[in-house]
Amino acid sequence: TSAWATDRGSGTQEWGAKVPTTEPARSTTAAVPGPEPKLAAPLSGPITGPEKGTLLLCSLDSPEIRAEFLKLAGGSEAKIVMVVKQIPAGIDRADAGPRAAKAWGVRGVTFWQLTDRRSAEDKVFLAALGSATGVWISGGKPPDYIGVLLNSAAHDELKELLTRGGVIGGESAGAVIQSSFVALPPGAPYASTPLEGL
């Protein structure tokens, strides 16, 4: 599968790098040989990633991806913030963090529900981000995340996390919003005009 490959040292990204995938084929029809499709070149200027830190982005979380995320975040010493739009019914947020930390074998996990702009400016949330070694942003609707996070105090803390060598992981919408430009499919139920990303 072709994907954006990031060189962690320089932060530069290059389209066309091969990324191994274990996803099984979903079609029973034979593939038609042909050149691999490529995205058009950017309109102008280089495309770069963060100068420090790591972005680990995926369409769907898996045990292998989660293990790599936790390793990049510091292994047993990792302090993780899980950013979610919704907390499932019956889940106690205060208990979810300690349970996740024990299950993952890390120092601490904080679950934070982003509901509106005030939640992205909450001092408890910002303190957790300020000491985190890794942040995972779950799926949902990209415009909801962007509207809450973009140019907020939490956004500043996410950039600081990368500056100190941390990792930001994202699944589905949590991955999409990491780009600097977000164009959503016209048929999506939450489609909008192109948005500025994080």
C-alpha cells in the first residue's frame, strides 16, 4: 500500500513509499495489472511533517499499532492521554484510565472527552497534555474535532508534545485532522467545505 512515509529525523514526507499491510483481500475478482495510482503533486512548496516527535496515523486501530504507539510513547513509563468525542454508556471515566494503564502496562492513562471549546481549554486537560508522552485521538467526525481543537490551548499543547519528542496517534478522524488541509468526501454525512487541519 502506498502511503505518506515520514522521516523522523528531517520531518519530510514522501508519497509512494511502500508500507506493508496485513489486511486480507476483500474481492474475489482478479486484479487488473496496471501502474500504481499516485496523488497529484502539491501545488507549491515542500510537504513536511513535525521536526520532532512522531505522528502515528491509521484508519483502524489494531493491537500491533497500539503496541507501536505505546513503545514510541515510552513503554512502561508512558503517560497517555486518550482524546475521545464520546465515552460509551456504562464506562466510568475516572476508572477507565487506571484500568487501561494496568492493561497496557504503562505509567498512566487519562481519558478526556472533548465536547466543546471550553473542554479544549480545561486546566485539568491541559495539565495532562503538558506531562503526556503520547496522545491518542479516536475516531468520529473530523469537523467536530477541528472546530474544538484548532488554535486552542490544547492545540498548543499537542504541538509542544511533538517538540519534546512525544507521539500523537490518531485513528480514522483522529488521523485525518493531523493534516494541514482536510477535504472530506462530498457524500459523507458530515461533509463540509475544505478545512484547515491541525
